[in-house]
Amino acid sequence: MNLAWVPHLIVLGTLLGADYTSTDTAGSWCYKDPKCGPETWAALGHCNGTRQSPINIVTPAAVHNPHLGAVSLAGYGDAKKLISMENTGTTVDVHLADGLHLCAQGLPAIYTAKSFHLHWSQGSDKPGSEHFINYKGFSMELHIVHTKNNLNKTDALKDPEGIAVLAFFLQATAHARPSHSWDSFTRHLKNVALKGKKTNLDGSFSLRGLLSSVDLARYYRYPGSLTTPTCDEVVVWTVFPDPILVPLDVVAAFPSILHSTNSDAGPRLQNNYRPLQSLGDRQVQASAALRVAPSSSSTLRPAALIPLLISTAAITWHL
Ligand SMILES: *[C@@H]1O[C@H](CO)[C@@H](O)[C@H](O)[C@H]1NC(C)=O
Ligand SMILES: *[C@@H]1O[C@H](CO)[C@@H](O)[C@H](O)[C@H]1NC(C)=O
Ligand SMILES: [Zn+2]
């Protein structure tokens, strides 16, 4: 195409209205429209790289690392650190005050939590998680985004380990006990139903409350990317395989209340997950505790366990 035509096309697109803006060339992207969905992201930033996320984690292929003990979270129980909730049009994002610190073996520094958000499908009967475990998805996925040494986002994107994300699955189940924290969270959704809406939080729930009783010693670790454009390959992923069990109405609330545009006549915010990316030549590591899972019919002999227990006990982290 003759480039001289481009300005004319932009003017035409502007005259034609909203349809054009969702497919413009300035890096606008979406999840489901074939014009701006994940198949088109390769041209944006690093999305066509070799260290992309999310992935399917094949647990028998993960390399056991006895040094990977429980992650240590400081400040996550403080409800006052949750400042505001915002509908970005592609997710619901919660902004965090300074003071939430993540420390874990395999991470080269202390990481500070900046925000968290979620991914979901269109209801509780279809997986909406980004990562899969052994080809199985979960109802939703929670991402807590941290930067290394409290770097700002710009600087974190320049460091191959600039960002650490903790990923937790949510699974809708009819038998889940009611969750005060998730009830409080979903009660706020109506205040951010439209894209661009932001609401202050009231200290009624904490991040630790949302995480429920998930075992922080059981996780997979691998090097990957942001799962949205520009898909920067700067993320150290920590994925916890044991889901947070939540009632069906918690999972149903997100796709039914939230909209992806600033009009309540517009489309709902649904299916905001990126498809699986190939692992390539990367290695996924399994934490120490995953080796001694009560659920796994362990082939490990007790004698083989002793050095393992000693090496994990020797490395404890304190903040
Ligand atoms: C993405 O990478 C593949 C494999 O390296 C290549 O064949 C393809 O042309 C790339 N696509 C874009 C849009 O860069
Ligand atoms: C990020 O931090 C660096 C170093 O402190 C600073 O130079 C830069 O202006 C900051 N960028 C933004 C967008 O705040
Ligand atoms: Zn995410």
C-alpha cells in the first residue's frame, strides 16, 4: 500500500467512529475480535518471542528443585494497602500501596507488589485461567504483579527479571464455603461496571484473605512474559497449582457485571485470557513441597527424603 494514503485512511476511520479505534495501529488490542485478538498480537512488542506466557505446566516434566521453599509474603494481610479498583476494559485492576513485599528462593531481590488483577471466561462452567496444569484449566486466575526492588514499571520492563507475578487459580465449586473476602471484592464490581471507572476500597478485605488457605510452599516456577501486549519477556512466574475454592456466584459476578467499553449497552468483559504459548526449550521447576504432596502416590523412598528435608530446612527466609 502507498503510504501516502495512510493519513486519509486515519481520517476516514475517525469519521466512521468507534469501530476503527478498536483496530488502530497504535497498539490497541483485544481478546476476541479477530481484527485485534491474540492471533494479531505477534506484531506488537515482544509477543512473538520465545519466552512467552501463559503455558500449560506438565507436572511430571517439571524439574524438582529442593531449594524452592515457601514464598514469604510481608504485609499482604493489611486491608488498608488495597487502595482502589479500576475497570481497564480488559480486566479489573486493584492498585496497592507500598509495603507488600515478596521474598522467595530463586528470586534475585525483594519484590514489591504494585497491583493485582484477574482473568476469567464467561461463567463458572468454562475455564478462564491463563495457565493450565496438565492440560486442565481453572475457573479464573489471579495475578499479583510485583517489581524488583520497587522499580517503576518503565524500569522493570528493561530487566529480564524485573517483574515477579504470583499466579493463583480460582475454582468455582458448589461446596465452597462462603468467602467474606471474595464477597467484599465482588460487591465493589458494580461500581466499576464500565471501562474507565475507578472506586476507592474501604479496607473490607485483604490480599491474604483472598488467597485463603493456599499452601505457599507448593508452586511451579518458570521464566516468561507479560500475557498482554507488549508481552515483555521480563517476568519470573510463580504458579500455585492448588486452587482457591470459591462459590459459583463469585465466578459468575465478573463476566455478568463488568463491561469492556464505557457503555452499559456495550459488550461484557469476558474471556480475557491469552491462549497457551509454547514452552520451547524452557524448564519449569517444581518447589520442594511438591515432591512430598500427600495427593501424589509418591515413589520416593523415605531414605531419599532425608537429605531433601535437611536442605529445605537449612534455607529459611525472613524479612
Ligand atoms: C513470528 O515468529 C515466527 C517464528 O519465528 C515467524 O515465522 C513469523 O513470521 C513471526 N511473525 C511475525 C508477525 O513477526
Ligand atoms: C522511573 O524511575 C527512574 C529511576 O528512578 C526515573 O529516572 C524515571 O523517570 C521513572 N519513570 C517514571 C515513568 O516514573
Ligand atoms: Zn494477568
